[in-house]
Amino acid sequence: MSITLTILSLLFCCFVGYSVGSHLAWHISFMSWLKDFVTPKIKAIIGGTSNDEAVSWTKCPSCEKLIYNAELAENYMVCNNCNHHFQISGKARFALVFDDQKYTEIPTVKIKDDPIKFRDTKKYHDRLKEARQATGDQDAILVACGNIGNLPAVVFSMNFAFMGGSMGLAVGKTISLAAETAIKNRAALIGFTASGGARMQEGMFSLMQMPATIASICTLKEYGLPYINVFTHPTTGGVLASFAMLGDIHISEPNALIGFAGARVIEKTIKHKLPDGFQRSEFLKDHGMIDMIVSRGNIPEILRGVLDYTIGGLYH
């Protein structure tokens, strides 16, 4: 009896092993066919390449649609389904707004890192190092000068990816430098703001950049030169409470969050529920704080018109 059971067990194991092995072999063969034959055919049909980055997709955080990366880049990093505006780098903005994508970068003002030796869960010095490695930028702002509609302009762009676009000494002094450059070149000053506010890791040094940037913008206006602020998502805190709200003309990308304090803080303070869409660019335009809301691809055309109206008489 035991011999019979042993033989039956061996036969069963051989059958199972054969079945599993056959299934595994078929699976490997099928996957190889997909990789070597089907995938190249699909790429050829849709115009894909062998570069993984070129054929990858991005999920829109607003409508959750999958967007082909090349299509997203072609549409200025704006979702073609719901018009969600992804954040972009300063260099991408410069390439978008300057004539023929030609511009000259102005170096960011360098200051001594970590002026108050700040540390929370990690050293401020380490946070700066990580942000610089991640973005390739020295700080949360880039400045460039060039022509927009054949008229001179100095443009600064804040980078939310660099510590939330927070304003410390380097950012504040660089904005002041941008204003001084605009005065020297008799150019318009244009700011693309995206920030969580003042940089707490620099304490009072950061807060002092609020009046410093305000003074720089006021000096620019004394020379009869315009400051145009373009709000991007999000623009909040000390940046909004200082230079960002001093524009002669306020433009905003759609659905940008614009406010000083958070909505929950305000609700708890005033003991009332805030209206729907509060602190969004559309709400602020309806209440007179924003002049126009412009989709990213149309911003260059709008800026050309604004510059022609404000400083065109100096050059025509």
C-alpha cells in the first residue's frame, strides 16, 4: 500500500511540475513577445521612442487624467482636459515669455548660508544643500533680462520647488537687484510669484525682506517704470503681504491660491465659514484684487500688450 502511495505521489508531483513549468515557460514566452514585438509596433504607431522618459505619462492631480509627457510639455505644462497648471521652473518661464527665447540670466545674490544657525528636525544648512541638489538653483528665485515684444524687461521667477519658494535674504536681495537692473536698463519689471511666504529658518532677516522689497518696488515706480506681478499657484504669506501686491497690473494663472493666512486659520478667527473658492484667483478677480486671469500659453501675448501700453512710448 505504501509503495502504491509513493508511486502515485511521485506521478502527481511530476504532473504538477510539468504543468507549472509549462505555464511558466508560456508566460515568459508571452512577455518576451509583448516586449520584443508588440511594444515596438505600438511605439511606431503613436510616434514613441525608445527613451523611457519620452514615452512616460503624468497623472493630472486635478482631473486624474493620464497625459502623455510630450503632449504636456507642448501645452506649456497645462492639462488639456481640465486646464490644471503644473508648476514649472524659472528657466521654462523665461523661455516662454522672452522674444525668441533669448535672455541673459542675472546671478542670484549670494549671502552667507544659515545666518542664525537654525535647526528644527534637521539643520537649515542641510535643507539648503538638498534643495540646491534637487533644483539645480542657488535659491528660490531666478532673474533674467531680455526683450518682450521688442521692449526691455527684467523678469524674476520664484521656484516653489525650492523650500516652498520661501523668501529669505538671498531672495529679497535678488528682487531688489532685479528692480535696480530694471531702473538701469529703463525696463519693465515682471515678477512670477510662487511662495509659501517668509523663510522661518532665517528669522528676522527673512521678515526684513518684506519692507526691503517694498522699498525697491517703490523706487522703481518713482522712475516711472511699471511693475507687473503674475501670480502662480500658490502665492501666500509674507510674499503676498509685501512686493507681490504692489503690481501696477496684476495677472494670475487660473485657480491659483492667493492669500496671506490659511483658510482654516481665518475661519477659526472670524468664526464664520468662508465662501466657496475663497483665496482662489477667480474669487480675487471678482473682488478687484486681480486684473486678469490668463492661461499660461497666452501670457506672453498679454505681457507684450501691457509693455507696449506702459513703456512703449519710451521707445517708439
